[in-house]
Amino acid sequence: MGKYSLMMGSEALVRGAIYAGIRFYAGYPITPATEVAEYMAQLLPRAGGIFVQTEDELAAINMAIGASVAKWKAMVATSGPGFSLMQEGIGHAINTEVPLLIVDVQRGGPSTGQPTMPSQQDVFQARYGSHGSYEIIVLSPGNVQELFYLTIDAVNLSEQYRTPVILLTEEITAHLWEKIYVPGPGEYPVLPHATPPTRGDEGFLLESQLHDERGYNVANDPELSAKALWRLIRKIRDNVDKISRIEVKYFDDEPSVFIASYGCSARSALAAVKMLRQDGYKVGFLRLITLWPFPENTIRNAVRGASTVVVPEMNSGYIVNEFRLLGLNVVSVPKLGGEMPMPEEVYSIVKGVLS
Amino acid sequence: MNPLIQNYLRSEYAQGKRRTIFCPGCGNGIILGYFVRAIDELKREDGFDDSKLYIVTGIGCSGNIPVPLKYNIIRALHGRALSVATGVKLVRPDSEVVVFAGDGDLLSIGGNHLIHTIRRNVGIKVILVNNMLYGMTGGQVAPTTPMEAITHTTPYGNPEPPLDACKLAVSLGATYVARWVVPLAKQCIQSIKELLLHRGFGLLECLSQCPVYQGRYVIGIDRPSKIMDYYLKITVVSDKPSYGDKITIGKFVDYERPTYEEIMWSIVNKAREGGNYEA
């Protein structure tokens, strides 16, 4: 039996991580992700785990990689500038197939930007931030309860696919207090931790360059390098429909317009849909739970029959391009400055589209 | 065949199907030989348990030294070997964690981690292979390159004074610091043995030859044996680190203080006394 509790998003994230079996945390203080570190420092040792405040974010992600390889599920949490510093480490974990949870509590950028204000400006950095060709899983929770569960899902996905998974939330959700249900032990599925395989009396070889199944460097062999890289890409790309999820509401009457959003912006989007419905407009609601890999097929099926998708988001218009690539007529509602898109704003834009 | 090859190398290397990437005359292969001999002697003399050995490497030629070995090996990003090694040591405090890194990796791009790893006294054993420049990328200036030396990125002479890794480590409170030079086999092997048995952070700097770049450009000698002779000429045994026209070699410090992993685990145990975590 679990229990109900009022908690801040950051605490829900930390408790979700500990529930998922995370026992190693390394991080550097940064607004607005500092609360995650503080709750971890408090709670993780009591769960038998280790918390380290590192000298910088480079040390944080690389220590987490070491801990994950050697024994324990590990994670890091940061925000914009720290997330940029961690990008090389993310690529390293992808290439060496190290399960890892990476949390980015988004603030406004670029550079030091807006430390205390929320944004969704890192959605492309989460997807494309590290160098080289790769695929990555990125989850976007919409409220504190979902922050708890998606943290566990992220850890499970990282173990199942042996790859780092990014949990992309925003200052708003991380600092929001909501009532959530915390499941009891064994109530929610948790996968065991995967460490690198050894062979006979020979230990593992974790090679940071492209390598074959034994770990040997194949970086100078075009054929073997391509094979190694395609395998890493395909293990995600070929499983998009298993990995990626969306939430769809108000679709039964086949609306011609959908409002599609994610994270905290989706709350305004849903409020706008409800207002429009109340005034007699047929408008559907779509929320991305998984941002990457982008769930093309699922979205295509969900908005079948719709002519237009309106996409409110707290950046200059990023995810809207993915909808455009699906051949849909899109209306971007970009919002910069640190305030959420208001339901009224979205309402009036959609009303303009419909008339 | 030397039985050490069969006992310590991965099958592909032992059977000659794979080779190391080192240039002829490089010091890296010699250091690999010292490392294997040190472990073998320790196993016979002290019953050293090498089953819990993790080796983490940086990027650069020296990062390839342990690859042929049967042990658990992590090839980390450039400069980050100490961070990865700290993660390993914290979650497996009973394991032996060795880092192989070059001078550019450890002192330049990874310099910050070196400072903090020593400050924390993480029980990691670092073998720093110093060839006085960046060898893998083709002979560029490093923090250890002598002033005025010609390299591919200092064609008019190095404008920067070199860094003494051992002096830095001693000043930060490292509990074992030694510097030897590749031609002194006995001292190198003995020092690796001391390093492996040491409790707490240990640094062994090994001056090594890179005939292709350091030999030809920095020193002006390309014969490996002559570079080793040159090394013996410019080094002098002392108990104090110094890195100038004369470079001092020897053991500079060897003492003990509480290690990071010991302190960390006592914190975990103390936190749990106040009651275990409840969901």
C-alpha cells in the first residue's frame, strides 16, 4: 500500500528515483535544479546510497558513469548551462551503453539566461546536444505525480535499452507543490541494473571509441564502425512505438483542430481546449509524454482527420517543426520571457484559426 | 612464450591477433610490462587480489596501455578518468582502482579533477605517463613541455613554463607521490607495487619517451635508447619534487590519512542509524 503526500516536484523526482533503485547521485549546484540535489543529499544516504557534490558538471556525469558501470543505478540533475557541460558525457554513455538518468530542470537561456525562470528551450539540446549521430530517449512530465512516475519509467527505459535517458522538466513543475500518490514497494515495476558483460576470466572493456561486441576499437574500419553505430541508433529508432507515448483527449468527435503541447505548457493547452469546448468549438488535445524519439506514427493516427495543429511551447518554436514534418498545417505559439503561455492566449489564437 | 602474456593478456592479444597501437620505441609498452610484473610479483609475495581491479584510462597514447589486459577496463573521455574512477571507487570501496593518464589528459584538460580528487583523498592509484607533449594528436605543446621547446604548435618556442605534477600533488596533500623514469625498471616496478598497496590517493609520474615527436622536436634525439640516456642525464634522485633543467626523481611523500570512500561510507552508516529511508 502506498500513501498520499503533498510534495514539491523536486522531492517527487528524488523519491521516484530512489523508488527506481537509483543509489548514486552526483551534481553541482545550479538554479533551478538545486532542490533535487538537496533532497538527494538528505534522503539518499538513508536509502544506503551515496551523494556527491562535485567540482563541476563534467565530474558529475562522469562519476555517475563510473558508479553505473561498477555497481549502482546512477543519476545527475542540472539545468541549462550545466546540461551543456554534460553533453559530451551523454554521448560517452550512449556509445558505451551505460544506463543513466539525466535530469534537466529547464530555465531560460542562452548562456546564463534566466536562472530563476522556466522555459522549454532545451528540447533540441536534449535531442541533438551531444556531437555525432545518435538517438536518445527524452521524457517530459506534465505534473508532479507524473514527474514521480516518469522518473521511474526513465530509469527503467535506461536499463532496458542500456542507454542514458533524459528527463526534461521545467522550473515550474520542479518547484510546484501538488498532492501525489507514492506507491508502496513492489507496486510499480522496477527493472534490475545492467552492468557491462565480462567473458570467462576476462573483464569487460568499455571503449569510448566505436567498438565491436568485445569492446575492441574499430574506429579505423569504416564497415565495422558503421555497423557499431547503426546498432546503437536502431535499438532506439526501431522501437519508437514501444518507447514513446502520447496522451490524447477530446478526439471522439474528430476535431479538425488539435492543440498539441508538452510539459507544463500542456496544462495551459488543456485549459484552453476546455474553454473552447465550453464555447462550442470542436478542438482536440494532444500531449507528448515522450519528446524523443518523436512518436510520428502514434501522432499521425491520433490526429487523423485534423487539418491544423496549434503548438504552444516555451521557446521560439521547436517541437512545432516536428509536427510540420508530418505534413500537418501548424500554428506555432512560441513564448519567451519566462512566463507560461496563458490559456486565454492559446484560446484566442485557436479561435482565430477556426474562424 | 613469457607466461605473463598468457596469464595477463586478453586472448586476442596473447595469440597475437591484436597488437597495441604504440610506435616503435615508445615508453608505453615498457610501462605496461612494468605494471604486469608489479602485479605478478605482488600476487606471489603478498597474495595481492587482482580480481577486484578496475582500470580507468584517459584519452591519448597512454590511455591505450591497459587495453590488452584481462581486467575490467573503462576508457573514459579526455580528462575525465579521475571522475569515472571516483564513481567506481565510491560504490566499490573494496576494489582497487588504477588510472592510466597522460600529462595532457591529467594536467591540462583534467586538471580540475586532479586537484579535487587529491583534496578528497580518493583511494585511486594514478600512473601518469609524462612524455612532455601531446603524442597522439601529433606533437603539440603540453603543460609539461619545457619552456622554449619547439613543438608543432610552438614553432617559435614554448612561451609557457612547465607544471610539476608531483609538486602540485604534494602541495594538495596527496598521500603517495613518486616520480621515476622509464629506463629505471626496478624503481618503476617497485613504485607501482607500493602504489597498489597504498591506502588513499597515490600518484606515480613516469617520465617516458616519445621518439617520434618528443624525441625529434623537444629533445632533438630520435633514437629511443638515446632518449633514455638523456633522461638519466637530466634526472637526479631527491626527496623533493623539482621540474626544471634538472628533474628530480624518487619518492616524495608516503603517509596515510582517512580516505574519501571511508568517510563517505561512515556517513551512509551514520545516516541509516537515524532510521532507514521510507518511501
